[in-house]
Amino acid sequence: DRKELVAKFIPEAIGREIEKATQGIYPLQNVFIRKVKILKDPKFDLGKLMEVHGDYTRGSWC
């Protein structure tokens, strides 16, 4: 998945797509991608969740 994304960045295909998409709004020229930040999903940890929210029993919130 990341390899496909990087392959799009190298030949500047994304820049041309951005130029085409924004042509009706505002004509952009020479669009380049300089920096990309990849965000990852946080790992789910049940122990940490229980530590933060406490141990609730069924009768305490009903």
C-alpha cells in the first residue's frame, strides 16, 4: 500500500492530479509534494483502557 503511494509521489503524478482537480476553483501551477506524514492507528490495549476508566460493574451504571 505504501509502495503504491510512494510510486505516485516520485513521478509527480499527484501534483498533476491536484492541478486538474482545482482548475475550476483556482488555477494552480507547478504543484509539488514536499512532505508527507503517515499516521498509524493506535494499538488497542484492554489493560490500559481498564486502567484509565476503572472497573465498572453492571449494577453501577444502570
